[in-house]
Amino acid sequence: MKRPSILAALALLLVSSSTLVVGCKAVSEQSIVVTHSILGAVVKELVGNTANVTILMPDGADPHDWEPSARDIEKLNKAALIVWNGLHLEVSIESAVAKAAAGGVRLFTAADHIEIRYVGEGELNEEAQETGAADPHFWLDPLAVKSVATALAPVIQATLGVNTAVAARSLESRLDSLHAEIENLVSGVAPADRKLVTGHDSMGYFARRYGFEIIGSVVPNLSSQAAISASDIAALVTQIKISGVKAIFTETGTSPSVVQQISAATGIKVMELAPTRLPADGSYFTFMSDLTTKVVDGLQ
């Protein structure tokens, strides 16, 4: 009588172990790893609580300066789907992402689904950044984000089996409304005053969408980590004086001392933006509304 009980117990243990393995696999397959918080906010809008979303970079980190840990690399290799920006924004993990993709992890490159902006003639220091370089900072244009969301939704559905159709339609509609809200906000800035000087060349997509002119950047490069020379500073001071710019919009990764030097030489105010940091509610919509309001306030 005891033998069947032992066998039954063993059988139950095997079934339980098998279920646990399957269960663990299911959780793993629901894992989406996103490189930065702005993209992460978009992914979360699409999946809600139906998938685990892991964001590698701390919110507000400078993507050009961030370095991954060994644990971050492990997360990439164990993901079912990696969502990253592309265009060399996440240069420190390009090889790790390529390795994960070669190992079977599905990869979604957001920049593959937008109208890429390229550096214009005379926009940046030619020694530091060639004309025609691709700009990675597309998330400051809600309609570019909409294009990304539209392309990403079916990839999530196909990879994870999560129905994203309803969430995608809602997100697309809300991004259209956000675009209209931003247009209304910037209408308070006279066209002649829509001139931007930024920490580095990060506001190009915003400028292109909403009719602003990029006069220059404190760091004349698409990367905040590029070097700044005395000639760069002198050239920017001259441009500001000629153009009648009203404010310098500084950001994470920009040298405060250099910004203050330029402000003192030109007599214009300094406004701080957070183009990589989500607000307390974690919402992309609040993020863009707050950023636009600061720009408008700085130019009025």
C-alpha cells in the first residue's frame, strides 16, 4: 500500500516541477527590456500590466554618458524583446544588444520607424560632428513617437501574445491630442522669437515639428559628452548676440560653468530643461507638456 503512495508523490513532484519550469518560462517570455525611460513610458502605455517592462537606464540619466552593469547585460540576454532607440544613442551597449539579438532575442529599433532628422549645414562644429549626422533625439516630437508606437504594437503582440490593438489606438489618439496641445502652447511665442540655444543638439525634432530655429548649442554636438573649445564658446556668443536669442536651455550633461560664462557674456537668462527625465507621474504626456511650457516661458 505504501509503494503506490510513494509513486504518486513522485509523480506529483515531477508534475509540479514541470509546471514551475513552464511557469518560469512564461514569465521570461513576457519580459520587455527598454533602454531608456522615455521609450519605457511608451511601452508601458501599450502593455499595461500584461508584461514585465524593465528599463535599463535610470530616469534622467544622460544616455550619452551611461554605462551598463553586468546585470544590465544579463537582462538583455534574457529578454523576449529589446526596445531601444538606435542611431548610436546607446553606444555603450551596441555590442551587447547585437549579441543578444544574435542569440535569438527579438530587437525593435525605434529609429527605424521615424523620419530621421539630419544635422544641417553650419548647425554644429564641423570638427566635432559632420553635416548629415543622424539625430537620435526623436522622442521630443510626439508624432515621431506615434509612428514608433504604431510600429511597436504589432511586434509586442507577435512576440508576447499580448493584444495591443486597443491600447495602440488609444495611444495614437492621445499623441495626436498632445501634438495639438503643444501647437497651441507654442502659438504664444512670436515666430521671430522661436530661436533655441540648448545644452547640446537635443531639440532638433521639437524645433522641426513646431517651427523653431536652432541657433546653436553649448556643446556643439549630438552627444553631450563632446568637447567644448574656447572657439566654440566665442562663436556661440556671437550667434546669440546676432540672433537676439532670449534664453539658453541647459540640461543634464552640460557644464554649468560654461553655461554661466555664455550667459554673462550675452546677458540672457538660463532655463533648465530635463529632456531625458520623466516627471513624478511617469507620463510621456506630462513630460512633453512640462518641457514645452518651460520653452515657451523662456522665450516670452
